[in-house]
Amino acid sequence: MYEKFTESKQYISLLLKGMPGTGKTTIAAQFPKPVLINFDKNTACLNRLSKESLDDLRLVDPFKDEAGKIVPNIKIWNNFTNQLSKIVEDNSVKTIIIDSLTLLAAALESSILGSDDPKKQFRLQDWGTFGRYLQWLGENLIQAQGRDKHIIVIAHEQALVDDDSGRTTGYSLTIGGKMKNSFEMYFSDVWKTFIETKVGRPSEYKVTGKPTNMFTAKCSLDLPDTWKFSEQKDNIVKQLA
């Protein structure tokens, strides 16, 4: 019944979260041999990458089928899972990136409703179904046993603001339902991206894996509490090799 712990190579599962424009996609695209499932349809930020990084990167469009035909909104989730199963079996892929959780969730909502009519709304039981689908993703991809790839899910955040004081009290993933409060548990790492501004100095794009009273975070790699990705990239890649 009991097993002895033995140290072994683990592939990380990373929830990369932050406000829009804080460098999440650019960071994810620099992981080893990545495939980016491009729900966000925004690749302009990738122009900043080196030629070497761009040569390694492959994009997958979840809104098109294998023949390049546009998929109806209510079938995007199924198209995504079909694409995902093939990517998982591809030995040349070392990192799977889902960009972003927000738009993946929107596709899932349309699939559950069976309609893309904006007037049609979730019933209470639909949120339970929504949560079970994300649980399936967590258990069968993010926490899959024997996985030979790194998994990165990019998540947008929104600030939680106190109505009376106008002060930010924390941050929340921009998805509906209770899973926005528990989805992070499936990941080995949760990194938050942000832009640090100081008077008299240019703004800097930063990453942290250290939690605060404002947000959750965790980091399984040997990294500083807060870092510039450009300065730690070689260290990160070495630890993932």
C-alpha cells in the first residue's frame, strides 16, 4: 500500500496569469518546442521574439478544422479536444500552450448551451457542467500521469475593487462559475506577470511566483521571488531540460 518517494524528472504545469499586456504569451512562447493553441487570435506580441524562438513555435487555430474550414461556435470545444489529443501524441512537441483560458471558457459555454445566441443564458445546473468539463481538463491534461510535455495555460485576470473605497482588494481569473477560485489547484506552478513602474525609471515586465495577500502564486523551480523573464530564461530552460 505504501510507496517510497523517489525523485524523478517532472514536467511542469504552469498557470501563467496577469492583466492584459503584461507579457504572458511572449513568455510562454519561449518554452521548449512549443505549440500554441491560439484562442486569443492575437499574435502581434510574438513579433518581439527572436528568430530562433519563432522557428520553434507552431500555432494551432481552434476555430478551424483540419481542412481549414471555420468551425461553428458550438463545436469549437470539440474541435479543440480533437486537436489536443493529436498534439499530446506528437513526440516533437515539448510544451502545449492554451491561450487563453478566458476564450477557451467562452467556447465551452457555447458548447454546453448548444447555441451562440447571446440572449441564451446559463441555468444554475449549467455551471455544474461547466465546472466538470474544466475538471476533466485539469485531471486528463494538466495533471495527467506520465505526461511528457510542459503544459501552460494563459489566464487573464481582473482586479477586484471595493465599491466603497475604490481600492483593489485582489485579483480573479476572468472565467465564470466557482472554478475561477479553484482551477489553480491543478497546476504545479502559478506565476503572475505584472509591469513594475518606478519614478524616474522605465517600466519593467516582471514575473513572480511568490504569493501575497492580494493574489496566489507558487513556483516549483529554483528562481528568485520576482524576476525578469529575459534574465532567467536560460536558467528556466536548463531546469526544464
